[in-house]
Amino acid sequence: MTQLGLPGHIHACLFDLDGVVTRTAVVHAAAWKEMFDAFLRERDGEDFRPFDAASDYDEYVDGRPRADGVRTFLASRGIELPDGDPDDPPGARTVHGLGNRKNDLVLEKIRTDGVEAYDGTLRYLDGVRAQGLRTAIVSSSANCRDVLRSIGAEHYFDVRIDGVVAAERDLPGKPRPDTFLAAARDLGVEPSAAAVFEDALAGMDAGRAGRFGYVVGVDRVGQADALYAHGADIVVRDLEELEGRQ
């Protein structure tokens, strides 16, 4: 292992955004809950079963593209909606309408409360860059670039594969490995020479499916066992824990 806690054959690092670089996973979970609870209350009345911001978020929406998250959660409740159109108004009774409402809520919460980076991740990125490893940010968020700019972290990454780029290239999102594979390809490395850093179970699945050289699970919410079960090679609470591991 190198002083970064990575196998010696790793030449590139692929980082998820929410929950790995920034403290925005909790913001996303709150926005999903607010959106889905309003939809379910309107559909089922006051006896509706609320969206669980822990278990439902982790299982059905975390790490997935927005529309996929809507579809997957609704399917878990036996609900089908038409896809609609990507520019459907927020709250329309379509997959894209609900997704757009969720995005509006996230942006509102970010504008109100701001975005914080995980200091341990930024210090780890300093070490990664100092060692000459190539880096990419891989996120399902269409707001990825704006979030990175808001915390002054855009310069850490050689490549950005986010929701905007994925739509342009027609790349399926996590748990499929396509966005991570695209990042490795853009960096000029084989998947076996790249490490994936993820906090979402869908991201673990993507790392395993893509046969990446090392998959690091970042456990912010006490789900280490699940991260291992979904393909993590190692699980840490903060990326600084990796430094100095032999």
C-alpha cells in the first residue's frame, strides 16, 4: 500500500461528490423527504406512509440519477407514474416533475444554508495531487460544477462526469458503472488502475460492476456492513484515515 492507503497499481482516483467531498447528502435526503411526503400525502391522505430519510434514501435514491431515484422509490411502493418530459414543471405528477421539485428544494436549501466540504477529503485530495495521481469527480448531480465552485474545489479534478455530462453522452447512472468508466477513460487509465471513492450503496455496486482496482466506502451514517456487502474493499469514516495505512 502507498502512503495514501491505496494499492500500488492505482494511478487515478474517482470521487463521488455528495457525502464524499461535500456535506450535501443530508440536504438531498431532506429534499427527497419533503418532496415525496407531499406527493404521498396528496395521493394517500393523512394516513400516508412517509418517506424514510434514512432507509428509503439509502436503498432507493442515494447516488442514483434524479429520475431513476424517483422511479425506484415509487416502484418500492407499487406506484407507477408517466415519465413525462425533463422540463415538466416541479410537482407535476410525472417522474420528471417530481424530480424537478426535489431539485428546486435542494437548490433552495443550498442557497439558504450554503455548502460545506469535508476538510478531511480536501486534505486527502491535496495528498493525491501531490503524489501525481489523476483525479475525477463522478456525480449524478446536475449541480456538481456549481457546488464545487462554491467551495473552491473545482481545481482538484482533472475530469468531471456529472448529471449534465451523463445526459450529453447518454450514460446510465449508478448503480451501473458507466459514469465511472467514462471518467477512467477520460483520464486515460484502465478501470483496474483506478480507485472509486463512494458513500452510496449504488456507488459501491457501480465500483464492483466496473471491476475497478480499489473501492473505498466512506461511511458517514453508520452503514459499514452494507458498504462492504455492496463491494467495498475498505470502509473508512473519513478519507484521512487512509493516509499512512500500510
